[in-house]
Amino acid sequence: MFGFLLWLVLLLVCWPLALLALVLYPVCWLLTLPFRLIGIGVEGLFALLRAVVLLPARMLGGGSRR
């Protein structure tokens, strides 16, 4: 909601810049989407490696205690 209010203030002060921001936001989102997908994949890979490395300790009963 705060972002929308800021956009309305920008629209009142400088409407060409506000319209440019409105048009460029989806373009920027689409350009960063592949990097987010790569980040999700790398995070999953590190989680898998961590699970494989910690598997012997978990099998011997050294799991996390909550």
C-alpha cells in the first residue's frame, strides 16, 4: 500500500517518470526472473549437499535436538 501511495505522489509531481516506472517494472521483473530461478536451483543443490554430508551423523544418532 505504501508503494502505491509513493507512486501516486510521483504521478502528481512528475507524471512522465511515474508512467516510465509503471512500464519498466514488469520488464525489470522479467529480466531478473532467470537469476531468481538459478538462485533457487543453487540453494536446492546446497541443501542436497548438506544433507549428504550430514547423513552419517544423523544415522549414528547425532541429529538436531530441538
